[in-house]
Amino acid sequence: MTTELPAPYLLTHAEPVHFARLRLPWPKPLISLNDSRGTTRAAVYAHAAKVRAIQETIHILGRNLQMPDDHEYLIVQFNIRPDANRRMDTDNLAAFTKPIYDALAGGSKKIPGLEIVKDDTPAFMGKREPIIWPAIKGQKSVMWVDLFALEKRPELLV
């Protein structure tokens, strides 16, 4: 497992600084875009409870995190190494990663964020495509988030 971003993801000449790795306590994502979002009151509350659990966990794991001095742009890289090499697609992880991004930034009205950056918009945070690592036989599934910092927002090369 590396703590470097692949070259195609870099949009600036500045080298990102890896400053934290948050190992998540769950073996697999709590929510997925493949999950049925029920319309009953109980289903809505169950989904909200999972989102809240994700945000609260990130808040606890990252409570001592600070952006390195003179850095203002956060790059978040979500990683998962499942316990078996089955088909998995990164698009479905969006439902799980969104509360993570929210918790690293300002949070929500009910659950305050860590405020590592002001907001989770592209002006302050880069969200990279999740990486699904190959399974290692005999090892349990694991998920983690790597945090990188840049001195300033990358300029898009057009």
C-alpha cells in the first residue's frame, strides 16, 4: 500500500504531502448506491443512522488532525481491500464516501465536521476515484482513507 498519488491524478507541479491515514473500523461500506433506499419512515431513519455513524466515526478518528502548515488544499483518497476478488465497482462507493468528505470538512447541521478545510467543494478538496486493491488470501477486508495536502488549489491544465 502506497502513500503516493498516481501521476495522472496530479494537476499541479507541487508535490502533495501525505499527512494522515484513517483506518476505518468496518470490513465493508455501510451504505452503497446499490442499496435500496426505502420510502418508509423506518428506512429513511435507518439510512440516516448509518450516515451519522460514518460521520461520527470520522470525527473521532480524525479529532487530532490538522492540515500541515502553509497548506490549504486537501486531497482525499478512499481505499478498500476486500476479502475476496469479486466484482466491485467504485461508483457504488459514492454513498459511503460522501459522509466521509462531509465529516472532514464542515459536517452537517447535526454533526459538526473536523473543519480540516472550509468546505468539501473542489475549491478546497479533491476527491479521488476510490482504489479497490486486490484481495490477499486469508486476510480480512479493510478500508482506509489517505489524506494529502497541497499548498494551494491545483490549476487545471486545459
